[in-house]
Amino acid sequence: MKTKLSHLAIALVLAATGGHAAAQATKPAATAAATAPKAVAKVNGTTITADVAELMIQEQLSQGAPNNEELRQAVRNELIQREVLAQEARRLGFEKRNNVAARLTLTRQGVLVGGYIDDWMRKNPISDAALQAEYGRLSAAMAPNEYQVRHIQTEKEDAARTIIQKLQSGSRFEDLAKESIDEGSRDKGGEIGWISPRGVPEAFAKAIESLEKGKFTPTPVQTPFGFHVIKLEDVRKSTPPKFEEVREEIRSRLSQQQLNKHIQELVAKAKVE
């Protein structure tokens, strides 16, 4: 059975086994025996601890691996192989090579940072009041209407003008949409569904808000993505999603904003030369 190992698991394997032999030499045998973590294996005298194995097992379980003895044995075998390779790499001096040393530093640093962030976010949760307030702000900021539209996107303005001429001559929008460079809508007659003006470029938003149902733009609409011929199919009043439907999305965004602010405060306090 093959297992997938994350940088986190690899870093903890290195951290748990890298200096074990030297540490043992400085402790009395009785003390070491009393405090030594439970081992799943020893490789040339170096202990592979159960907590490292358990971390790797939990990571595999989170990826859908079955929780059985086969998984545990596969993890044990993987750790043994990695420890053998790590010992050989140390014997050959790989730890002193610049690229390897730098990667080890970044990996260990990443583990520390990840642990700190998890702990900080756990201790600084977003309150229900903050979630409700942000939900209210977002709901109030919604555009009053949503628009069901089709569009045909081109790279050149001349191509868009040609499409408009064909539409004015009676060609079907859905047929001409096959010429669109927007792969996501051209096979659906140019349909992009219900959209809010707040979620599209300003020129696109102004165009759909000015159209009557069933009409298309008489001139090409330019956005950062190219030129568009837009047809308005329908209009409806905007309805904000229920709070429960977006609660976790709001929590995630506010948590990230709060974390970013905290990081910037720490950076501002640091002496950076």
C-alpha cells in the first residue's frame, strides 16, 4: 500500500529522529527509559515515535484511507524506509548542502508557523455577533436586481461589430455564440446565467442595467477580458442567501482578515534590518 506524505509529516519525522541519538547520550539510561516516547520502530538505534506515526495515519485518514491494520503497517514501513534514507543522507553530508539545508529550514519553519496560526485562530474565534454584522453588511451592499444574460466574447472589436450586424440582420444569438472565445458559455448559446452587476466589470454592469429584456447591446462592450455582445434575457429582484448558507464562508473570510491584521501587527513590531 502506498502512502502520500505531506511536508508536515516529513518535517516531523526529521524533527523527531534527527537529533535523537545525540540527545540520548546526554541522559542517564534510567531517566531516558522513563521519559522516552513510545516507539513504533528503531532504525540503527534511532527511535521512530508513535506520535509521528499517528500524525501520518491521521493525515492518510483525512484523505480517505481506510482505518485498518494495513494502513498502520504501511505507515510504519514508510517511516522505516524514510529513516534509513535520512540516515544515509546525513552520513553523506546532505544536511550541509546549501539547497538541502535551506529546504529543511523552510520546512521546519513552516511547521512552526502552521502550529502557531492554528493555535492563534483557535484562541481568537470570530464571534456570532461579528458574523451577523458582516452578513448584514453584505446583504445591504447587494445590488437590487439580478440579470439573466447571454454574451458573445471576442478578442477584436471588429469581430464583435460583425456579430452585431448579423444579429441585426436576423441571425440567432445562440447560433452566433459558437464564435465566442468564452469556452464556458459558447456551447450554451452564450448563456452565463443570473449575475449581479457587482460581480462583473463596470462596463459590463452598465450595459446590462441599460438593456431592455430581449435586447442586445448595439455596440461592443469592452472589458479587460475583451469585447462583448450582450443580450438581456430577464431581470429579477436580488434575494440574499440565508445566513446559515453563508455562515462558514463569512467566518473563513473574517478569520483570514483577522489573521492578516495580526501578522501585519507582528511584522510592524519586529526589528527588520
